[in-house]
Amino acid sequence: MRLLLDTSVLVCFYKKEFGWQLALDKIAAASEVLLSAISIAEFGRLCMLDSKSVEAAYEALESAMKLITAVIPVDKTTSITILEITSKATSRVPLVDAVIAATAMQHGAVLLHRDAHFRSIPQSMLQQEELPAPNSIKAPSSIQAKEGT
């Protein structure tokens, strides 16, 4: 299976957030692991904002790139596919996410993400797998009962 990683998956690895091991399993099982070129800029910017250091952002990018088989550039076909996505999505899809989704569609890849924006893109257009988000973790009912008392 060909897999394209959303920037949210790279952030998950970088911060070792809930779901990073599941993502690693999916990456290990993939025949190819792709990344949209725009994710490099988005991830680098997020790392720089998080660490307040350009050097730390470069290190995080270098580490993330070890997971990737190929970086896919944004081209005219990608741009046209973005129009198709945004016209058929059931709610607004931010431009960066539309670029990433279009890249996955264009290259016949399954999009691995944990970003709710992608849910509005019809499954008939985009093959996707959503990782659980950190805030989707719920404590067992016994813990919830103790916290409520």
C-alpha cells in the first residue's frame, strides 16, 4: 500500500503523542511512504514555533525525512485537484490540507492523518485512515466515576 503522511502524523512523531506507535506500524507495512512538499514547510514552521529555534526545526525535519520514501512536489495537476476537493467537501478544508489531500489522490495513496478537516472530503474521492487524536483518549469508566465524586 502506498501511504501519504499528513503533517499531523509528523507532529505526532515529533511530540511522541498518542498514536505515534500505531502510525509507525502503518508506515512499516506500507510499500511507499510519501509526503507532500508543502508538509515540509508546514512541519518545519510548527517545529520552529514549538522550539523557538530554527536549528531544532531543521533537526526535527531531518529526523522526519527518515520515514519518507519520496517527497511529491505541488504542480498544476495538484492545483486542479484542489479545486475538485474544495468543491465537493462538505465543509471548509484549509488550503494546506487540500494540497495534501490532492497529492494523495493524484498519486493513488492512502492519506494517513489525524485531522478532522479531512473527514469532509468524500471517501469516494480520497482513501484515508485517521489516527486517534490525543483528546480522543477517554479514561476508563471507573476512573471517571472517581473523578466525579
